[in-house]
Amino acid sequence: MLDAMVRIALDHLREELPDGMGDRSDPWTWYLRLREERPELLFQYLIEAPRGSLSPNYYVLRADADEDVAVLEQRERKDGDELRLPFVQSTGSQSGALGPVIKRTYATGKGPGPSPKINDTTKKDFHEIAEAGEPWSKYFEQVSSIISRPKLRFRENLIQGDGADALGLAVREINERQTCFLSVLDPEGRLPGDVDEYIAYLQHVLAAEKYSTSKLPPIEGGICALSGMRGTVYPNALAGAGLNISNVDRLGVFPGLDEADAWKNSHFPRRLRTCSLCTPSTCVTASSLVSPASALYSFLTRTSTRTSACVS
């Protein structure tokens, strides 16, 4: 059954991605070659697609020559910008942003968001990442420096006060009722999706935030239920991707079922363990953060009103 599901997912990918790379008769060989040679074709499966309610504009913060000042600029969103502004939603309602692509919102009666509390969490998280000694820490150090500057220049006006910094001031000064993206340019003027270090960070944070939990951490030396490969497996991968194969944890179905042991069994546990090839979490570039699991989810949600594949 799992082999059939994988083939459905890979057939769906092959139908959607006319890569022109020659022989497509072996789905797995084609998929691995695509990840290696044409990862940009897969990037669309990582990011949250722009919705019709999203503003046609987005905003960027960049460093000014004055080290106390950040500059806020308005830009028109164009085709392809969604790849340069890869947005990944945080898992908690009060969590900080996962990266420097932030949704600036507006609610009548509440005003603009994110709230100062969430912005403070974002700055704290970014600072911790900057101090973590990871390959992407230098990038987050640059971002943290810009969003923490005490003054903001916007449309030739220099704004400061109320103890707010550039991030909080930008959220407040943007005059949009529609939801829009607020991002940060690095010293070379690049958006996050153009920065290799940020792409590597996205791979890490997706695995940490989406496909593992405190109760279901990654397992070393497991065997993937989809690819059959041995390595690090993620027991929460399919549930994290929103794919429910079977509700076997209901009372009386399998007495004594422990979700933490799901990776050990290849039969029914709904949190089937999958490896890095089968979860959109680890690869050389963020463009390749796509997998048979996410492709299957895409296939099911586009061809049915139900996203649960029932196993009997």
C-alpha cells in the first residue's frame, strides 16, 4: 500500500513538473535526480502560496549609513517574488516569526500586528540564533542588527519614540489594511529567498518545527517507511505535513499503543516514520524541500475534499 502511495505521489510530481530531464520511467531515480540537478522546480512546495487577500505590496527594512537608522521601503509584489519571500508559519499563535519574512496584519479594533509582545519574541529568537554558532548565525546577526535599530526612516521621515525599535516602528507605520509581507534586506540587498544561509536554515527549522515534537523527536538509525532507507527518521512527519493515514490511536483500536514507538512499526501507526528524502526538511537548497509525502498530500487535497486516506 505504501509503495502504491509513493508512486501516486511521484507520478503527481512528474505530471506537474515537466523538467525535460530525459528518462522518467523510474520514479525514484527521476525524483532524486530532480532534487540534485533542478531543485528550483520544487521550491513551490515549501512556501505558503500568496492568497488573493494579500496586499499587492510588500515592505523591506534595510540598513542606513547611520547605524541608528533602518530604512523602510515599499515595493510592488511581482511574479516570482513569492520564491524570494518564503513564508513559513510559526506553530504557535504567540510564537515569534521563524525568519525575516513576517506577515504584517491589521485588525479593526486591535490595530496592526504582530503585537509588540510577538515582535519582542521574534527579536529574542533571532538574537539566540545569531549566537548559536550555526552556518546561518551570521545572517541572523545582520538581520537582528537592522530590526533592532532605534530609528526608522520612511518616505523621508525620521521616526522614533515610545521605546519601539525599527521592527515595531515599521509594523506601526505601514499604512495597509490588507495583510502584507515585511522582510529584511541583507547587506548585499538580497531578500531572504536569495540567501543560501537562510535557505539552509529553513531546512533545519522545518524539520525541528513541523516534523518532530518533544514527545516524538527524530530517531537515528531508523528505516523509512516510504523509501526503505536507513538513517534519521521523523515519526511525526506525515502528521506534521497534515496527512492522516489512519486513526489507530482511538480508544480500543490498539490497546497500549504508544505514539513514541510509531517509528518501529511499518504497519498502521498514523505517525509513520519517514526519512529526510521523504520529508520536506533536509536537502542542499531550500528549493528542494519537497517530498513524496508532501506531493501525496498535495495530490489528495486537490483531488478530494478529504485529506485522510483510510486504511483498513
